[in-house]
Amino acid sequence: MFAANSSANGTEALKGAETSEFVSSVFVFMLATFVGLDVIRRVSRLLHTPLMSLTNAISAIAVVGAILVCGPEHPGFVTILGTIAVFASMTNIVSGFLITDRMLKMFKKREGGKK
């Protein structure tokens, strides 16, 4: 009887630890979101292109992590989330490169007589 009671308490403690870890993860994610929005909002327009290049590099790291999560050794729900992460990160990378390229073309001197 004592062993059954202790295993039930152990299971409850494990669930409590998982819940605490989840809440901590959500808190860190929300904090990072608000800090990131505040930092990006304060960037001047002259620094936009270098910032886009930096976020493309960060997204490339996110793609590598998402590809690792998409592997077959993870549960189906995790694989689906990893696939969504790969798609979102790749969309961000491609869009970032297109926007950066367009911004850089605006600063190139035009050939011909126009200034």
C-alpha cells in the first residue's frame, strides 16, 4: 500500500514539474516577444537592411533546429510543429532576402544621365 501511494505522489510531482516547465517556457517566449518588438520598433530606417540580414541568419539557425525536430523519432504533434516551423522560417528567410535585395537596389547609382 505504501509503494502504491508513493508512486502516485511521484506521478503528481512529475506532472507538477512539467506544468512548471511549460509555464516557464511560455513566460520566456512572451518576454522575448515583447523585448524583440520593442528593440525592432526603435531601430532607425538606416539600419533596417543590416537588421534584416541579421534576422535572416537567426532564421537560418531556426530552420536547422526545426529540421532536427521534424525527425521520425519524435511524436506526431512535435513533427507537425517542426514542419510548420520549417515553413515559417523559410518564408521569413526568402522574404527577408527579397526585401533586402530591393532595399539595396534603391541605393545603387543608376546608369545614364539621371541622378
